Amino acid sequence: MSDDRLIVALDVPNIVAGLDLAGRLGKSVSFYKIGLGMLTGGGLALANELKQEHGKRIFLDMKLFDIGATIEAAVRGIAQYDLDLLTVHGDPQVVRAAMEGKAGSNLKIMAVTVLTSLDRADLDANLIRHGDLTEITVERAARALEAGADGVITSPQEAALIRALPQAAGKLIVTPGVRPFGTAAGDQKRIATPAQAIADGVDHIVVGRPIWQAKDPVAAAQAIIAEMASPQAQTPNR
């Protein structure tokens, strides 16, 4: 049985590999992420096929960033595909333009706070202001939500703090950087287990390599679903 709190990242080379993996996962997974790396490999066609022909939910992870008019036009075009989630950078002006572009559709705009692959040293190298990374992430989330975002993308380590924000009431929190116990962190630096992420108020977790690199991807997905339903994942009603 599937659980749409689990989003499987189809970080594979092309549409053929994506359809093959989705076929192997079958009914065990109902929600997929298609990212920028798949774009030239038929990502939009894959998103449309999985949505329209297989009834899957789709998270299009494009992390759009540009001037307002371009963001609005790009989001308006993507909204025609009837997908579920789309990422943009969490800068307020970008979020506002994206909300204009998606008007009249069911597409939800998800604001990226700080990438889960970054730490304070990376922020220093990118000339991002001094300060605690967690505080910066939470502040970016608050500003994006105030600008109208339907939710935010954040690491598991900031999820509970963001969920506690007044601006987060009724909003989605989606977190990558989730690794089942005993799996490699890969290029992620701010991670947590599926149970911890759900307990901290996350609505959806994104998992890629621990599933599609597993010898038995279905079993790997089902183990994560079981962990999300475990007592360790329970959190008070919010």
C-alpha cells in the first residue's frame, strides 16, 4: 500500500529509466519528484505521463529563479500540466510572481529555503550574510510564506521550528535530506530519519537513492512507509 507522504525522487537519466523505475515500484508509490537533472531527458513528458496515464502525484522540482515576469510566465506554462507541486527559490519577489503565474490552477508553489546540501561554510563561500544557518533558514521560510507560498522546502533539522511559525498554519512542509537509518548520507549534510521528519511536522519526505539504488526498491519504499507509520513518527495534532 502506498502513502503519499513519501515522494520518490526520480533522479535517473531519462524518461525510459523513469518509467522503468515507476513500473517496478508500481502501487507501492503514489508520488514522484522530477527534478532539473531530468529536464533534458524528457522530464516534463514523464511528469505528464505519470500524472495523466498512471494517476500519480507529481512534484516538479525546478527551483525557478529569475525576474518576476519570467517566473510568472514559466509558472503559467507549467500550471497547464495539472501537476501538484512546483519549487521556486524562496525570495519573496520570486514567490509573489509564481503565485500570479499559477492563479486559477491547483498547482502548489513550494519555496526553497536553504538547500539541504549546504552548510555554513557554503553560505560563506556564496557571500550569504553571517548568522546561524538554522535561523536564516527559518527566516527565509517565514518571508516566503508571508509572500503567499503554499509551502516550503527545508531540511529536516529546521522542520519543527518552521512548523511552529504562525505563518506555517495550513501550509505544506516538504523535506529532502531524509535517510533511513543505516543508509549513506550522500551529498546531503542536514539529514534525519523518516520517523523524525514526520514527528517534526513534515507533510512529505523526499527519498531517492535509498530506494532506487536498493536491491529491492519496493521493499525499501515499504520500509520507509512503515517507519512513517511507527510510534516514533507520531506527533501531536496541529
